Amino acid sequence: MNTRPVALITGASRGIGAATARALAPTHDLLLGGRDLESLQALVDELPHARPWPVELTDPTALHAVTSGLDRLDVLVHSAGVVDLGTIAETPAEVWRRTMEVNVIAVAELTRLLLPALRAARGHVVLVNSGAGLQANPGWGAYAASKFALRAFGDALRAEEHARGLRVTSVHPGRTDTDMQRSVREQEGGGDYDGAKYLRPESVSSAILAAVTASPDAHLTEIVVRPRA
């Protein structure tokens, strides 16, 4: 009988999600979610104990269908997210709604549906948050609001599920060398992109691995990772 723990990672086709998949691959069977199906399949082909888990996270019916067969889940890593910059004066309601839908509501619904499986494993939920979840800066209103909400969600989940043995970790990376960061720099109009100034995705995934593999007596509730540069 297979006794390897199972981890589900959203946003796994690239960036921090893909790095986390590689970090967990030696010890976990992986369900990998992502929108870029070509990149997702390439990662699945690379990792022998992985299979694709493509689903539209904002579709409650689809979420219910794909989670109904999971009766045990050891790790759930929420790495999917969107960012649209703009001042409050420039940001219309549809941007706020989309940002909250992907960054908060989809996370809450997927976690809710998987709670029985997580409880059965006394599992671990990891929320890939952001420095914007600790401090809101000009032009980052909608994104920061979603990440503050995500942090509150993690705090509430941790308090509610602590007695059932569930661990919940919020990870707050600084700027990280990902495709999302390239998009951010374009939105900021910040000139040439220099990924060497930022964290590597593997630096963030190593922090996630540390939380997931912490000894049973330890609960890493919040991790802040900043670029050294």
C-alpha cells in the first residue's frame, strides 16, 4: 500500500508553485493545479509521482466535482493568484471583484471542500501570501486588500482547526523572480527587469518545505522571506 503523503498545489505550472512541487516531489505524491496546461504537463512529466489537477478555481461546481473523490490530503498549498496594479481612483469594481475571487474566495472554497480530507490526515494548509499582506503601498490597494484578507483567513482557519491537528502557515515572500513579477514591473513602468534583485522561487519553496516538514511539536504559523539584495 502506498504510504507517501499527498500534496495538492495550485498555481503549480510556474514560479513559486512549480518550485514547491519540485521541493515536495521526493517525499510526496503530487496533484498539480494550473491554467497553463502545457507547462503543467511538462512539470508532471518531470516529476515521477505527480499528476495534473486542472480546474478553474473560481468555478464552485467544478471544484466540488474534482474534490469529491479526495478522502485524505496531507498538504494543501495555495499558490495561485492574480495581481492588477492601480491607484484606488483608477481601479474599477471588476478588478476588485476578480482579485478577491481568485486570491481569497477560491482559496476559502477549495479549503472548505477539502477540510474533511485534511482533517483525516491532520494535514497542513500553506497560504502563499505576499509582503503586500503585511503592508499596503500606493497603487497596490486591491491586491493588498486581498492579501490582508488571505492572512485573516489563515488566522481564522488556524484558530478553528487547531484542536483537530491542522497546521496553517502563511508565507509572505518579498519580490520574487517569476512571470508575475515581470508583469508587475511592466505595470509599474519600472524599466528593464533584473531578476537578480529578487528572491528565487526556490528560496520561497525551501521556506514552505521547512514549514511542511517541521517536527510534529512545531507549528510555523507565519514566515516572512525578503530578498537579501
